[in-house]
Amino acid sequence: MSTSKIAGRALGFDANLALVKRALAKFPHVKLGHLPTPLEPMDRLSEALGGPRIWVKRDDCTGLSSGGNKTRKLEFLMADARKQGADTIITQGATQSNHARQTAAASARLGMGCHILLEDRTGSNDPQYNFNGNVLLDRLHGAMIAKRAAGLDMNAEMATLAEILRQSGKKPYLIPGGGSNRIGALGYVNCAAELTQQAAQMNLKIDALVHATGSTGTQAGLVAGLSALASDIYLLGIGVRAPQEQQESAVYDLACKTMDYLGMGIAVARNRVRANCDYVGPGYGLPTEGMKNALKLLARLEGLLLDPVYSGKGMDGLIDLVRTGHFDGMKNIVFLHTGGSAALFGYPEIFDLPGYQN
Ligand SMILES: *Cc1c(COP(=O)(O)O)cnc(C)c1O
């Protein structure tokens, strides 16, 4: 525990917010998203659950090619790419990667080439999964896409492609999967500042913040941001891939790196990092009953679209944890909607919906 953190706490929210904004302003940044995203109550869901009031932070509405959480990360990553003089972006993800789609759109917007390596993590031969949804959008944005078998070292695959592009005179910039490094995570330090400022303006005391966690940049940025703001919001990631210990240590590692990079002289407490990985089901990108129920419930109660891989499982976790009393005593819980509904069209068959009625 550093003294500056104690001093920071003594400063109060407005002063801490100003310090975080000043720290962020040192980094190259390009505006890509429609920010701030809305913070809205979900009263029909809250009533149906009979627990705390549930709110949604609409990072599915960041605006870039149907939106999502990668846009905030790309505001810092793409600015860094430009600063390095890059003309081509390389990134990787699963077939229905929302990160790949937002990176393709950001590259288009900034006039850069974009190469995407898609890792076949599910082995599906379904043409909808392989060509619709995010993959359709990747291609519409003009990205070059190539497939790779599951389990390959995707960073090595990107490095090989970068070398080939360099030999043909390009200046490639590599973005890791999910945009999750200390540069991308700055986007979620920014979100922590935006959300807490928004709540303060609305006179809303947020007790807990819940979201889907995968490649860790979102949660790591939020952990760093909330630490820097001396916020006591209970942050909980719902895992979509790795087991709990692995997820938490990966988030913690990146949160510490991000905090160092911010250069505010504040340490991240390990106990700020919480991941619940009980809602993954059979694996990454594979549907669960709980996800399908949560996704249909939100579509029908709130007119809100989630996605099958991340936000659907995150919402399944939130609903189940509300029902089982995990948030008892709390009044306001915010679900950070990280986007992803474009992936719905890659999985049109999983919901078992009724057909037309005559
Ligand atoms: C990438 C993604 C996440 C997870 O964010 P990470 O920063 O990778 O942990 C959650 N939801 C959606 C829709 C995503 O695309």
C-alpha cells in the first residue's frame, strides 16, 4: 500500500478523477467510439429477479461497426500504431471474434490495411458460424482473413505473417488477441473514470460492477482504473474460458502492468481481482442452457441483445448470483454490456425458437 494511495483517498473523488484523466492524457489516443456510453436501469429485469436494482452500462453501443468493448481499447492501440508509423494492422481471435471485427473497422476508418488470423477453437463446420456474423463484417470492412488450427501459438503465427508483410515493404503493427495488453487496457481505465463520473452526476451509488471476462484487458483496465480512483465498487468478472485461478492471475498480472504504465505510483491490491468461472459450461464459445435462458430473458424483458460467447454467459452468472444471494445487501448493480450481438448471426440455430404462426 503506497502512501500516495492513502493520499489519493484523502483527496476525494473529483481530485482522483482529475489525476486519472491527467495520467490518461499522456498517451496517444484516437477517438473511435461514441462515448460516454449510456448507463440505464433495467427495471423489468430487476423486478423479475426481485433483488437489487440492475443497471446496464451500454458498451455494446460504442458505435464502431455495431459496437463492443474492443473499441475503447482500440482508441489507444490504433493511436500507438499510428505513432509507430504503421500502415497495416495484424490481430487474431476466435472465428466469431468481436475484437477482430472492431479492429477491421478501426483499420478501415484510419486507412490502414488489416490482416486477421482466426483460430478455429470450436471445430465447427457450420457455414453460418464460419461466414456469417462477425466474419461477414470482417470481410465487409476489407480485412484479409486467414484460418489457423486450434492450439497453435497465435502470437508466433502473427509474427510470421508480420515478417512476410515487412518483406513486401509494409509496416505492420501487432495487436494481441482481444487487444489485451497494457495499452489496450487503458481503454478500460478510461471506462472506470467515465462510469464513476456518470454515476456521480446521477447521484447513483454503484455497489457492484459485473461483466464477462476473457482475454483480461477489460477487467484489468477496470481494476487499475477503480484502484486509481480509490473506488470501493465490488468488481466481478464472469469467466468465459479459463478456470478461476488462471483467469484471476492473468487479470492481476495485466492490471499491475497497466497501473505501472499509468505511472500514478499506486499499487493494485490482489483482492480487487475476482473472477467467477462457474458459467463457462463445456468451453469457450460453446452454448450453455443458462446462457440461452439469460439471452432470451434480456431480449424479452428489456429489448436488449446479448451474445452467446461473452455477455450471455456474463448475464447468466449475474442472474444466478442475484438469485443465490451473492449480492445481498447491495442496492445497485451495473452489468457492463461488452457487446457481441453480431455473433448471434453466427449461431442462428441454437435458440430453438418457434416458427411463423398462421
Ligand atoms: C472480448 C469480449 C469480452 C471480454 O473482454 P476481455 O477484455 O477480452 O476480457 C467480453 N464481451 C465481448 C462481447 C467481447 O467481445
